[in-house]
Amino acid sequence: MKMNLFFASVFLLTAMINVHGNAAANNNLILIETSNTVLVYRIDQEDVNLYYFGETLKQYDDFKLVEQNSHLGNIVSTYRGLAFNESSLRVTHHDGVLSTELEYVEHTVESIDPNTRQTTVVLKDNIYDFYVDVVFRAYHQQDVISISTRYRNSEPSAVHLYHFASSYLPVFSGRYFLTLFHGEWFGEMNMRETELVEGIRIIDSKQGVKTSDKFSPSFLVSLSHKAKENSGEVIGGTLAWSGNWRHSFEIDHRRKLHIVSGINPFGSDFRLESGNSFTTPEMLISYSSKGKGQISRNFHAWAREYGLLAGNEERPLIINNWEDTFFSFDEEMIKEIISDGADLGIELFVLDDGWFGTEYPRDNDSQGLGDWVVNREKLPGGIESLIEKAHSEGIKFGLWVEPEMVNKDSELFKKHPEWAIQEPGRRMYEQRNQYVLDLSNPEVQDFIVNTVSGILEEHPEIYYIKWDANSHFSNVGSPYLAANNQSYLGIAHTHGLYTVLERVRAKHPDIIMQVCASGGGRIDYGSLKYFHEFWSSDNTDAYQRIFIQWGTSHFFPAIAMGAHVSDVPNGITRRSFPIKFRFDVAMSGRLGMELQPSHMTEEELDFSKNALKYYKRIRPVVQFGDLYRLISPYEHNVASLMYVSDSKSKAVLFVYHHKWIYGDVYPDIKLQGLDPDARYLIREINKVGDFYIEDGQGPFSGEFLMKNGIKINTPFSRSDAHLTVSLMGEYDSVILEIEKVQ
Ligand code: DGJ
């Protein structure tokens, strides 16, 4: 019923777009339109130029005014005479000519589904039979537009591609503030906002595998001033590609911004044979005139519908053994975690690294990778006995694999040294004692598909796979690719990965899969097409997680964000937190645990049991709701966010006191996204002690909660306000369930 209404309303809106579309066609306009935004291109003789990207215009006549602006730039920025900006296309034609001058040929519009319209603009070089198709998909309800480009060579012989971006977006506002997401293993998705100045700012990845390890392929550009959550013009972009990528932000002498996004052209030039075409990955963009909060909600809604697998299905509560046992476990220890987890209310156990290898047992990270045979010394009953145990406890079973990699000390490497990425005669470098398999090689692809399928066919009861990848490219060069095609490795490898994932998914369509790359090293919408979720970070220190999850939430939804409660003190930061704080932080994502419950105290166990019960209750709101970031941990020593259900009848508020400093000033927590006219009851969950708010307070009007908000009580600033939460000490936290009174 909900779906029918959704499609009915989409149909009406689509019909409206058609009105604009038809009128536009008469006027040489090409409109890429979603419910709130539009890209306006105009066919100017042979050129196609962008005139506007922003909030949509309801009156068609207004488009005629827009097109009287001077244009922002061409639909594709090619290398040619008088073009001095960074090119999105640089191709050397078959006869050695360096420049490309594109002319409009035609454009077509088709409906992919009732919510998605695809517009393809076809261009051709004015001399050569070299074609460029720019393909836009406008996701109406979600206000997300994807742009990909197909380069087609119909010249008599091969051309050479040097720059082959997915998209070129010229923007004008005079001042631009770029937010990027940077970090590394154990510290992913830190946010940094800087003003762009004249010149070119590049963020990229050259790591081959771990796409989001140093920088995420995602960015925000705020126009005129720093990005705010709820106001101001912001453009969000993220590249759906699981290999090397690059975004360049160039401010020219007239302070126009040129954004070129796509596969990293660094070291990746390649021959495109006559008769062949090359299609780039999709660049996803979204525009908001109401701040970056709306950009996040747009991407989340898009992801749940199109960007990840089964975005409308609740994710199970997981317990994983990794941070408790690392490689040192035996069958008994694992079975104990399974039954203790099940007692707490966990729904799925995941056996992590270390379960395989016979000749080279995987007892540490230096050996065994590639030898996917169970180590019966560690697990005499094999995987089957663990599955049985899980089932007897009423929970499901999941397994860790890392099939794209190999240790030097492994049977696989001894048998197939030529399957690893390497160059003849050069020293082979390792990362985490391992090599990356050359996925451009179809034999390697077959091996990976057969390995994963073999495991799943032998154990059809496996419900979940954690698919890890712990090394970036530590060498360059493919023993498989021809000598004159070596620089194609990065692209061929990523295509090989997608082929593998497609084949695995086709054979096992129901398997739930998590993508992981040494924590959050592969969080991109290229891979998420094949996965249900990602492991956000190996850093489960609750304080740091607030920041990691905060950054990640800008582009990726909570339903996909693996967030586990682990033991204290944290193995690396040596920091300890109360169990409540750890749960309260993890419960704002896809909750799980990564410890041995028998190491917990009775109180911690009781708390965990209740927390898991509560999470099951709030799960639909967290996993399907709209996210509102209320107080940033980057600006205050308290952070707050909330999720609101579609109907606005339920919400969950999270508040974290992550740092205690004398004299600190605490902002009021002004809720968002509620129905101002509705009345809500408030109930605290995960309660410890009795100094937080009373049960079932209210009802309060949505308007009161959003305008007056909730006051924060601290030891030095007590509030007598009617509605307060108390954050007395460092690492205090609060979760409030907010429910509309019927
Ligand atoms: C890196 C992952 O992020 C961890 O969770 C764990 O699976 C290890 N790899 C296992 O080697």
C-alpha cells in the first residue's frame, strides 16, 4: 500500500517533469530535474552548456530567464585550444591529434522506473568519430542525480585516453568551502572544512583497493559560507567506484569553481581500440538549499532504495569474535561466545579471521591467507559444528573471508605466484604481510568465485559473509595484462572485483554481506551495490566512534553502518568507558558486539540484555528513519543526533557527553523533523541510576521540542526547566525514545 502511494505520487510528479521536459525541448533546454533540484543545460548551436544547478523552478518561464545568465561551462570540459582548466576528457586521437571539440548530436530521455529518469546527451568530436555520451539519472524523490560518461571510439584505429572523468560540474558563487573526509586505519572519516582558493585542490586515492582509507571519495562544497546543517547552499558528491578515484576542485581567475570527478587518471591512461567504448563509474551528486543535513538525508534515502542491498530490510544484531580473540581461539571459546551472545539477545554470530589454513595455519596475519580450508586443529568439528551450535542457540551464523588477497606463506602463493600483483624482476612489497591478487585475470576471478561459492555450497546455512580486504596495492603491474596495457591494471582490477561480486551474488542472492577493508577502508557506493552494510572502523573506542560515525553519516545511512560494542580498556587507545556509553554510541548505527560476554560483570550483562531489547524496539527508526544531526562533536563537548520515522510518529534522540571541561557551555538540544502540531511522549531507554529524565514525560508538542528544545543539566549549570537531560560526568549519555500520542 505504502509502495503504491509512493509510486502514485511519483507518477504525478514525473508527469510534472514531463511538462517542463516537453517545453524545454522546444527551447533547446535539457533539464535534469528531481523533486527539489534541477540542472539546466542548453543546446547552444553545437555546444551544450550548463546554465544552472540549484533549487528547481516551478514556473517554466523562469527557465527562460535562467538561460539568459551567462553559462557556467560546457557539459564536458575537453582539452583543446583556449581551454585552460582541468579537463574532464583528454584523448589522443588515432592520428596523434591531442585536442577534442565536441558537438551536440542528440539527447534522449527514458524512464527507468517511476522515480528515475535517464537523460543521455550524445556528443561527437567535430572531426573524429569519437563520441561521448553523458548519462544522467535523476532520482526524483531522493534529490540525487548520478552522472556517468561513455567514451566511444569509432575512429579507424585505437585512441589513447588520459583523462576520462565521470562528470564535470562548473559552479559559481564566489566563495566555496570544501569539506573532505580524511583519515586512515583506526581513524576514518574525520572531517576537515577549508575554503578553496585559486588553483587546484585534488583529493584522490591511488591505493587500488582501499578506496576510503585515506580520503573518502565523498565531499561537500558549501557555497558562500561554511556548511551548516540546516541552511545554506551545499553540493554533496560521492563517486561510486571501488578503485583509484580523484576529485579536483579548481578555482579560476574569475572565482568560478570547476569540479572534475572520476577514476583517478594518475598512471591509468589506456588504449581504447576502434569499435570499443569505455563507461565510467557513476558520480552521485545532490544539491540542498537547506544545508548539509538535507544532503545526508537525500543520500540515505537514495542508498536505502538504490545504493545498497535490501535497504528496506532490518539488519540483524551481530556478535563477532575478532576484538576478543583475534587469531587465538578454539572451538570451545567460539561456542561460548555463541551461547553467551544468544543469551543476551544477539541474532547472528560472525566467525572472523583465523579459521582456516592447514599447511600454513592462519594463527597470525603472516600466513595462510588464500588457503580456504578449515583448520581442524583449532576447530575439530569444523564450521558445521559451529553452525549447529548457533542454530541450537536460535541464532544465525556468519563467516569472515578475505578472498582477494594472499600471504606469501600460503599454499596458494606457492602454487600460483603469478596471480599476485607484481612486476617482473622488481622486489615485491607486502602490506600486512600480504599481496593483492590480480583480479584482471579471469582465472583469479574464477578462483575467488569458486572459493566463496564453495564455502557457501558446503555450508548452505551460512547466512552472512564479512568480506574483508586488508591490503592496498603494494605493487604495480599485472602478470596477466599485456605489456602495453599495464596502466589499465587499476581499472581492470576493479572491474574484475565487480565481476566476481556479481557472480557470487547471482549464485547466492540471499546471502547478507558486509564490506570491510581493514575497518572502513572500502566505503563507497561502487561496492555497496553488492553489500548490505560496511564495517565502519576497527576503532571501537566509543569516544572516537562518535566522530567516525558522525563523518560517515554525511553520506552513508545508519542501516549500513556496522557499530559494535567492544571490551574496555580499548586495545589501542587504552581508554575505558561505561557500558552504557559504549552501547549508546553503537546504538545509533547497526548495533553489534565484539567481545566475550563472559568477561563482563553481572551489571554489564544485565545492561546489555536490556540494551539489545531496546535496540530491537528502536531499530526501525534508526535503520529507516531520517537523520538529523543536532549538535556537532566538532563544535561542542556534547554531541547529539536523532532519527525520525517516515510518519514522524516515532523518533530516537542520542546525546553524548564526550568531554568534561570546567566552565563548558552546553547548547540546548533543539529537536528536528517532528510534526510541530503533534504531541509526543518521551521515555528514556538504557537508563542507569535515576538522575536522568523521568519515564513517559510529556506530552510535549513537536513545536516545543523543536523550538524550546531540551535543556542540559550539568554539575555547574543546573536548569530548572521542565524538560532536561543530565550530563553530570564525562562519558555520560542519554537515549530518548520519542513517541507521538495517538
Ligand atoms: C580487518 C577488519 O577490519 C577486522 O574487523 C578483522 O576482520 C580483521 N581484518 C581480520 O584480519
